[in-house]
Amino acid sequence: MKLEISEDLYFSLLKTANGLNMSVNEHILTMQEKYTNTEQDFLATSQVMLDNFRAVLFMTIQEILDSQKNLANSDEGTPEDMAMVEVLNVLFARATRDNMIVQECLDIFTKKMRNP
């Protein structure tokens, strides 16, 4: 396998691989396998399960945001709490548009639904 990466990135991969007690090549392959497995799980999921997952996900996100807004607007709320409402909005919006994150979350959700 030949990769064109910077020296800094290579040493970062090497450090992580050493921490996992494997070669850089093995580390890269496991990262690739993880993505492939997640992708396959996502494609194997029925549309009904995917729709259910998205509905539950967005309801849960809204509950978290509402809870944070309530805290921010309460007597105990701080400017940091209000700032976190906006931060969470950005975080959740970006995460739900990232297919790799959605696939990983969907995989966890479907496994938990099959084996509660």
C-alpha cells in the first residue's frame, strides 16, 4: 500500500498504531475495514428502520436542545449555557449531515434494537 502523506501525519499514524500495538499498515487497514463494515451495515438496513432511526434521532436531539435552552433561560442559567445552545445546534446539524457519523450511529441503534 502506498500513501502520499506528510511526515507529521505519518508520525501521528505511527504513534497511534504503536499505542494499539500494530503496524501502520494494519492500523490503516482496520480504519478502512471499520468504514467498509459500517457502510455495509447502513446499506443493509431497511428503509423502515432508517426512517425510524432518523425520527428517534431528531426527537432526541430536540429534547437535548430544549433541555439546554430551559437551563440557559432559568435562574441557574449562565452565558455559557446559552452559548452551548448554539454550539449544540451546529454540532448536531453537522453530525446529522455526515454520512459516516450517521452510519456509525445507525449501526449502534440497530444492534441495540435487535438485542435490547
